[in-house]
Amino acid sequence: MQSTDLGNKESGKIWHRKPSPATRDGIIVNIIHNTSDYHPKVLRFLNVAFDGTGDCLIAGDHQGNIYVFDLYGNRFNLVQRTAQACTALAFNLRRKSEFLVALADYSVKCFDTVTKELVSWMRGHESSVFSISVHASGKYAITTSSDTAQLWDLDTFQRKRKLNILQSVGIQKVFFLPLSNTILSCFKDNSIFAWECDTLFCKYQLPAPPESSSILYKVFAVTRDGRILAAGGKSNHLHLWCLEARQLFRIIQMPTKVRAIRHLEFLPDSFDAGSNQVLGVLSQDGIMRFINIQTCKLLFEIGSLDEGISSSAISPHGRYIASIMENGSLNIYSVQALTQEINKPPPPLVKVIEDLPKNKLSSSDLKRKVTSGRVQQPAKSRESKIQTRILKQDLTGDFESKKNELPDGLNKKRLQILLKGYGEYPTKYRMFIWRSLLQLPENHTAFSSLIDKGTHVAFLNLQKKYPIKSRKLLRVLQRTLSALAHWSVIFSDTPYLPLLAFPFVKLFQNNQLICFEVIATLIINWCQHWFEYFPNPPINILSMIENVLAFHDKELLQHFIDHDITSQLYAWPLLETVFSEVLTREEWLKLFDNIFSNHPSFLLMTVVAYNMCSRAPLLNCNLKDDFEFFFHHRNNLDINVVIRQVYHLMETTPTDIHPDSMLNVFVALTKGQYPVFNQYPKFIVDYQTQEQERIRNDELDYLRERQTVEDMQAKVDQQRVEDEAWYQKQELLRQAEETRREMLLQEEEKMIQQRQRLAAVKRQLKVKEMHLQDAARRRFLKLQQDQREMELRRLDDEIGRKNLTENQEAVAKEMRADADAYRRKVDLEEHMFHKLIEAGETQSQKTQKWKEAEGKELRLRSAKKASALSDASRKWFLKQEINAAVEHAENPCHKEEPRFQNEQEDLSCLPRTSQLNDSSEMDPSTQISLNRRAVEWDTTGQNLIEKVRNLRQRLTARARHRCQTPHLLAA
């Protein structure tokens, strides 16, 4: 198997010699990416995807580096640095040089592999995108996250549709069916819908699976012709759906080792017309098994329990399988190599016979099984590794070479030579070398049984004593310590076990099985006799160290003795922490490269060498606290010098005090089941276990009693709080009651005052009511009196009108009589005048003229007198009218009474009604009635006044006539 490290190279060859994948594993090349910085680290690949041709693939690591691997041209190129982890990839777009990558910031970007430029940036998701499905035409793409799926147009890079769902349902996967226009959406409630791509019309829904084999689907795969859907989840059952008939037609049960299915993908075949028959099933153990869905036969498998697969992608033409391993590397498999044995015709029956060697050895070394049957491909598993080897027997070989042989083709002597030359093993192969040196059996079943027992009671509260920041590291440490305690009961009571195991847990935290077996191998070999004086430190081991130190550096030992520093202070802290407190990571790894490559006594010699190399600062220490600080903290010491000193001590120490004479040689863990570990005083451990169990039970009883007391105390406190609250409430109620009482007293006082004021108001109202009643009574009497007076006035007015009518008739009669008399007189006067004229014509002109003058003068005087009389009469009448108007304006209800003075028969005014007393005291109805009558009387009075005026004019004219009549008569 070829391995390629990308390093810091941006381009180069994938392999440097023609790949020849073995039938056993089919690996063409293993691609890793290690940085060459000061602290080298592995960049883990996360996702991989093939293009449409199947000869190119892209892969992205957790730092955002995206590489294109051309398997046909044997080239790789770094095409993009996104600076963040990619969560999904797609390389089968319509434009062959473009690819889609989903990033950790929930965005999806499109890059060009040729120009290495950003083509488009698509946003819209609110959670990580874990799937990208591209339409067969390359025009559309569906990006899926846990809460939504979005359909994109890859020509414009615009979002066309968005699938929103309830948070309680969740999306498992949404993808295009191959070579069709159908979208399949699978949800976490096991519902599966088919949609038309253009109209998003729901075409159909698959029915629910039977309850007898109901599983929650998590992974899906569809054949190239889009007819069969495979679905799996956290079960060893596979469901095969016929999408044309829309029903479940087969349930395949995987082997019992399979507990959950992580990935499904059909293996394309050029001759099956898209109806793929081989399905790849990646399970939780990191092995991808390829089965025939028709015959349900296991054809081949890739990956192993040691080198598990995290995810895989198969090329469209079915030639390559790209798998991302759990260690972060990328494996490229040849399908042709994997299926070579399957596609071969049945071979003939064969027998394998080994010839006897010339130099005869023991019968057990010469036994070989004679096998017959059809040649089958061996399955690589963790429980039983079948390795094909060509066994060559060295006719002159010896047993020493076999002793140094290690698994995986390594040789211990050669490794020691390499270690002495370079001081340490290569970082890249260190873990591999350690596993070979320690000959770890990798007993998966036995380890799983220990892990299945759960967390040991002794380490339930581990985080309280060892507060580790990393939750994952704490969890792995807890599991490892629990497995050790379940393996041997003494480890549940070993106080320094977490200190001893922690550096190995931190180093192997991603592989707990290896971590457990490394620690177990360390305890069995390098911790021999540590538990004979349990629970005390191993006095015998510390005595060995002190003897070696006394032999090589008496001065330093004497300095320790002078300051009462025992081996429990200068040796035991280094042993119980396996030097992890005083060395850096690199120094510690270098030291254990040498410890694991040598005899178990090498660890004890390292303690002596560390003290001897630190003798200068130790000799300057005089206080016990200084010694304690020195052996629990890092010091300025060259580890290479310490290692060389250890090798010197291993060679120069006398045999009688050399630890290797008291310690056994290296013994590996047994395969299948772990050995029984009982190298401790069982009675002490049992007694201590019993005591601890008793103490634990007492502690549990105490805790229960304390809990009961605490509960009672809590109840008492709660009761006290409730009582205090009740008393406070009662006090508040009492205060509130007093306040209410004071308020009631104040209200009562106010009510009394209000009642007093109300009584006074009532009295006032009563008095006022009496006054009003009296006033009303008086007004009523006054009204009655006024009505009677008005009735009397009306009667007087009627009498006056009747008298006025009679007077007017008498005046008219008199005036007619006067007029008749006047006419007669005038006629007589005219007659007499004519006679006088006729008689006096003869008189002289003088007498006539004188008389005419005298007559004219008399007539002028009469006229003047009549005019003066008329003016006086007019002035008097005008004065009377003005006075009447003024009086009427002041007293509108008062009427004038007609009266006549002297012989001129002047009418002064009409009778007037008496003024109402205190009109304000009358009720409104009475006042309205009186006003109406007053208006009527005013109208009647105006008419009477007009008539009186006319009458006065006639009387005036008559008087004038009378005044003029005597003169005429005299003339």
C-alpha cells in the first residue's frame, strides 16, 4: 500500500510508482495531510465527492483546504483555501470545472478548479448544510440542512424554492432521483414524499413500514435507474422500497455485528443498465460491507476495526471507492481488485503441503494444517486477523531472531538500533511502533464487555477530584479507569491510577481500546510488584531504586538522608505520574519510546538517572517543600542526557542490585481475553474492599440520613418561613384592620358631620319650603285678588264702552242737529245776505267799503282766535298723548280711562289695569296668562285711542266751526 503525504505542497503526484492494489484490501493509495510546522499535526479530511467522469475527485479537510485528485493523470492540486471546515461537496455540475462546497458558516459557495476563483456565493440557510444533491442535467441543486431544504438554479445561482417544515419534524435528506425529474424528501418521522421538480407537485408518499421492523430512517441510497430505494438507520435491518410499486418489498438483516448503519451507496456496474445489485453498507464499526441485494450474500468489505471508515463515495462508473478514514486520511480503493476473486471462475480443488526442513525442530514448530476448498477472500476483522504470509524457514536460524520478531513485520533489535541512532521514533509511525512493541491483542469483545459494565462507582465523582476542562477527555478517562477497575478490583482503590493513566488517555483519546491495552500492558510489565504493599507505596521497588542510587551517587543519597528525604519523595512521585508532571509532551514521548523498547527495569533506572542528572539543584535544596516542588514540576533538564544516563546505568549496574534480575521480562496481553491480574495482597484488598464497601454503605446511610435531616430541616425551614410569612401576614392584616378601623372612625365622624349638615340643610329647606308655600299661598291669594280686580275692571271697561257708545250716539245726534241748524242758518244768512245785498246796492260805496273792511278785520280776528285756540288745543292733546305714551311705556298693562273735561268733551285716556304685585312671585302659567291678556288689552287700547283721536279731530273741527259761526252771523 502506497502512502502519500500532501504536506505543504499545493500540487504533485498522487503516487510515485505504479499502484498494484492487493486483493486483500484493494487500496490504491493512502493520502494523508500532515503539517510540517514546529508542532506537526494531522489535518483530517471531512468530505469527498467524484465528478461526472469518475476519474477526478475533490476532498476537503477541517481547515478548509480543498484538493482535486486526478486519478487518471496521477496529479493533485490545491484549488481553494476557504479557512473554514466544509460540511458537504458536489462535483458533478454542468460546467465540469466548477464545484459546490457547503461551509461551516451555513453558506454554499461555487468555485472553479481551473481559475481557482469564486463563481458565486449562496446564502439562506440558518444551520449547517449536510447534503448537496445535483440534478442529472447539472442545472439545479438542492442543499439540505436540518431545518430546511432549498432548490437553486445553477445558471443564475438564485434560489427558486424553499422547503420549510416544523421544528418537531426535521429533515433527514432531500435529493434528486437519478436520471429523472423527481425530488425525494425524507423526514425524521419516517415520512417519504416524491415531488415534481418543475411544479413541486406531490407525486406520491410511501406508506409506513411494518411495525415488526420499524426503524427510524437516517441514510438512503437509490439505484441508477431510480427504481429501488434503500433505507437504514440505528438497526441492522435494511429496507428496500420499490418506487414504481411504492411499497416495501424486502427487508435485509445484516450481521449481528452491525448495530447501526451510517452510510448507504449502490455500486454502479457498466452491464446492469442502472439496476444496481451491489449495495455498500457502512456500519458503526467503521467497516463498509458490500452485499448483493438479490442473493443477500456478503461479497466483500473494506475498512477494519483498527482503521475504520468515516464516510465513502463511489465513482459513477464504479471503478473507485474513496473513503475517509476515522484517522482523517483518505483511502482510494480499486473495485476491480476488491471484486477480482468474486469475478473469477471457480478454481480447482487445491492442497497446500509444506515440505519438512532439513534441520528437524520440535513437532509443534512443524505442524501445518492441510486446507482444501474454494479459494475465498479473507475478511479483515479486529477479532480475528487472517494474514496471508509466505513462510520461509531458515535452515540455520536460531530462536533469538524469533524472539525479536514483532507483529506487522517489525524487528525489536532493529528498532532499538534505530532508536539509539535518532533518539526517538518518527512521529508519523510512533503509534504503530508502540502497538507492535507492546504486541497489543486488540480484544474488542473483551473490552466491550468491560465498557458495557458502565462507570465504576469509584469514579462517579472523578470530575470533583480532577476538574478537567475538556468534557471529552474527562469522559474517556472515566471510561478507561472504570474498565481497569472492572478488570481488577484493586484499581478501584488505587489513588494514583488517574495520574498514571492520564497521559496515555490524552494521547489515545480517539481510540479507547488501544488506550486501555497500553495502560494494562504498562501495569503488567513496568509496574511489577507495585501492589505487594498495597495500599502503601511499593517499598520493594523504591528499595531497588535507592540501592542503585547508593551505588552510583552516594553523595546525593546522603544529602537526601541528611534532610530526611526518602524514596517516597524523590522516586515515587516520578513513578506514579510516569514522569508526566516533570516532562513536556515531546520529552515524554521520547522517553517512552525508549521505555517500551527496553526491559521493564528501564523505568526504574530512569528515576535514578533523573535524580543523578539533577544532582546540582537537588544538592542546593535544604527544605522539604523545595524537594516536593522539584519532583512535581518541570525542570531545566535535557531529556537526551537523562536517556543516555539510563543506558549507562543499565550497563554498569552490578547484577546483584540490578532491577532486571528482580523483574520479569516483557509479557504481552493474551489474545481473546485479558489475563487475570492478582499481583496484590488479596486479603488486604478484600478487607479494604469490604471496609470501603462498609464505609460506602455507612456513607450512603449517612447520606440518606443527612438527606432525611436536610429534608426535615428544609421542611422546618420552610415551615418557619411559612410561619414567619403567616405572622407577617397576620401583622399586616392587623395593621390593615387598625387602619381600616381608623378609616371607619374617620368616616363615621364625617358621616356625623354630614348628617348634621344635612339636618341643618333640611331645616333650611323646610323653612324655605314653608316660606315658599306661604309665598305661593300669598301669590295665589294675590292672583285671585288680581283676577277679581281684573274682572271688575273688565266690567268697568264694558260699562265705559257702553257709556262711550251712548255718548257717541248723543254727540252724533247733537252734531246732526247742529249741522241741520247750521245749514238752516246758512241758508237763512245767505238769503238775508242776498236780500241785504239787494237792499244795500243802493247804499253808498263808502258805507259798503267800510263795512267790508270792518267785516274783513273781524273775520281776520276770528280766524286768528280760532287758530290760536286750535293750536292750544293741539298742544294740549299732544301733551296728553305724550304723557299717555310715557305712562303706557312705564306701565304696559295700565289702560287709560276715557274722560271728558268741560264742554270740549276731551277724552284723556283709556282705563288702565292695576299693576301686578311682585310678578316674580307668580308661577309661570299665571304670568303667561297675564301677559297674553295684557297684549290683548294693549291692542284694544290702541284701537280705542285711534277712535278717540278721530273723535277729537271731529270735535275740534266742530269747535272751530262754532267759533267761526258767530262772526258769520254777526256779519
